[in-house]
Amino acid sequence: METIPVIPDDITFAVLLTAAGTGIASGLVTGLVALLRASMPVFMSISGAALAFVLSAILYVLAGIAVHVDSLDRGLVVFVAWLTCATAAVGINQVIARGALTK
């Protein structure tokens, strides 16, 4: 019987630079925005879309550092992945803010 590792080896910042990774990252960012706004009232005065924008930027700066971006071409890969994640996360937060999912 195969055992499940406590910390999977395949979860890395490099995964966030793939198409599937950007989808996962946007879900993480959206969840983090919801958690911050629900648990800390100070974040309620900040737009969820703005929080998603900033948190996704922080996540992808960390990803760029983790994968050792050393050229403009590699920087472009990180930028495109961030743009995809940020667009999705901001869009999700705008839909939630409008209440479209609660109707």
C-alpha cells in the first residue's frame, strides 16, 4: 500500500507558473481574501478586488524568487502567470461583491 507523504514534493512555486497553477493560485488568493475579510475587520474597508490584486502580486513575486528568474524571458513567464491569476481572482471578488452568487 502506498503511503501519502505529509508534505507532497510536487507542490512548488514553479507549479504556479503553469496554466493549472494559475487557476489554483487564483483560488488560493480568493480564499485568502475571504479569510482576511472575515477574520479581521480592518480588511472590510479595503476592496476585495484590490486585496486580490496585491496578494496575487506578492504570491508571484515569491514564485519569481523561488524559480530564480534571471532573464527577461523568464520574468515574462512570471508576469503572464500573475496576470492570469490576478484577472481571475479580481473577477471572482467582483462577482462576489455584487452578490451574484447569492441569488
